[in-house]
Amino acid sequence: MMVPNRDVLIDQAVQETGLSDFGDDWFFANIDTLIPSLNRQAQLSPEGVYGAQHMIVSSLIKRLRHIQLIKDNPEILDEVVHVSAVLTGLPRTGSTMLHRMIAAAPNLTAVRWYETQNYVPLKGETRGVPTARREAAKDVLAYMLDKIPELMSIHPMDIEQPDEEVIILGQLFSSSMIESTYFVPDYAQWLSKQNPHKAYKDLVQILQSLQWQDPERAEKAWVLKTPGHLMALETVLDIFPEAKIVMTHRDPVSTVPSYCSMESSLYKMGSEDISRQDIGTYWTARLKSWLDNFMTVRASRGSERFIDVNYKALTHNPVQEGRRVLDAAGVVMSAEIEAGMSDWIEANRREHRAVHKYSLADFGLKADDITAQYQDYIGAYV
């Protein structure tokens, strides 16, 4: 079994929706590059082939419905999106905790997990009442946890919690979400060489739509987050000129094997045999390339827009670090904001979850080798 070509998948999306306008179809080239990589490298199981095909078709359906939503409600494009902060950094550096904690501030907002699954209202929804999407997200999360029960100990998930817009960019076939779900090194390498500008312009339009959909977001500023922003940092700086880039830092000797463990779990959903050795080799180099891009962009653009957060400081005193980040991002602190952050930390303590178990040796890695590969980054930021 193989994933069919783009024309077959487009026809499925068109037949299901009765729509045919994709707007700017710049992302078709991404699909054309992804499919051969899926079929050649991802070692998909029959269930994986079905899942990959469904991923592509459902993403196309969302694009069709999004373009139609804009046509029906052109005032969406009048929404002014203000992004106060963009959180990034390697995976497993505390960015999820920091993101969800500061997004709890009453004057800030973030993309919620159920919105990443369907960023366009489902049939029958009324504006501001996304009941259908919440129910659909519950089903998706239940399926994921059935397949990967250890996921909650690695990356806690809740349909109402803020999550990564990398998932939305992935539905535009333009983010690290795809290589994190399927082992597709050729596609990932190709994507690294593409200009991400159009993907991020479309992300802004989707944020405009989400803001329009939820009147409670009026006057609120956005906090975005994903490690994958490291791949497109120059574009992020340009597309969100008012935003501070919040960079979380942790020793790669800890982050790399932790993320490899997460990837090992995620690949199991669709692949028959991606070895742990391959995962360790691939992601050690891939994550380093993200940091290399970060260091290059920061050197060329300067540090004025960057806020550095050390993992140890964050885990030791998260509210203090959250206060520092918000202050640097121009958010006026209040007792209500500080209470919101404290309440979030109390409700989401690490000890409330199962231990995430992994080791360097699981993935053929050695601490000295990682330290040597990442020495420039470690010397500058850890």
C-alpha cells in the first residue's frame, strides 16, 4: 500500500466538501515532495498509509473550508492580530509549561488544542460556540492516548489548553509537525530550503479567523509557541515585528534523548519499524540544525528582541520567570495575572504525572558526543 498522488487526494477533498477553491496553492509543491518521502522512507504500516492519506486530505478540506469562510465573512481580514511573544527553543526545554502559564494571563490568548485540530468552525456551529470542534477534539485525543498511553507523561494534553500552532502550519505542509509524525528526512531537508513566508502569512490569516470566531479574544494579545519556529526564525521576526522571541535553553544532553523518546512513541502510530538508532542519529543532527539557524539569525539581527529563559530557573521559580518574560514583552503585570500563573502551576505540577523514562543509550547516544556537537550553543547559552 502506498499514499496516492496529490490529484487523487485533492479529488477526495473536493468531493467531500463540494468546494474547489484552495486560494493560493503554493503548498501543492510541498505535498508533491512529501508523498514520495512518505512512501520511500516512512516505512508506513497499512494503518500508517491510511493515517497519512487522511492527514493530507483532512488538511486540504480545512484549507477549502477556510478559504470559503473568508469569502463568506471578508471582515475577518480586518481583524488586527497583535502578537506579544513567540516562544521557541529545542523541544523538552520547558517551553510548554512557560507558554501555558503565561497564556493564563487574562489579557493574553493562545491557540487552543481543539482549535489546532479544526481551525475552521464545523458544520452547524454558531460563532463563539465551538461545541462540535470540542467534541471532535475529544475523539482525536482519546484515539491518540489509546495508541500512545505514555504521551501524557511526555507532553500533557488537554483540548482546552494552549498548544502549538506548529500543528496548523503542519496542515499547510510547512512545519516540523510532519517530520515529527512520520520519518521523512528527504522531505524535511527539502522543507528547510524553502521560503516559509507564505506559510506564516497564511498563519496570520488563520489567527485573524480564530480571533473573529471568538469574541472573547477582542483586545487580547497572542502568545505563540513551537520549537519549529527555529526553522523559520528570520520570517518569524519579520511577520510578527512587535513580538519578543522567548528562547528557552536547556543542556542538549538532556533534551535530545528526551525528544528522541517522544519521537519513538509518535512514530509507532504509523510506522512499522523506525529504529531507535535511526531516531537518535536523525534528531541529534536535526535539532542541532535548528539551533545553528537560531544562532545565525540572532547574530545577524541582534539580541534586542530576544528573551532568554534558562530551564533550571524556570523549573525552580516558574512564576518569577513568567513575570520577567511578560514584563520584557510589554505586558503590564497585575495581581490577577500573577495569581493566574500561580494557579496554573499548582494545577499542572510535574509530580501529578507519570515519570517519563528514557536514556541516552536507548538511542545509541553518548553524552560526550552530544556535548561536542552542540559545544558552540552550550558555551553561549547553557
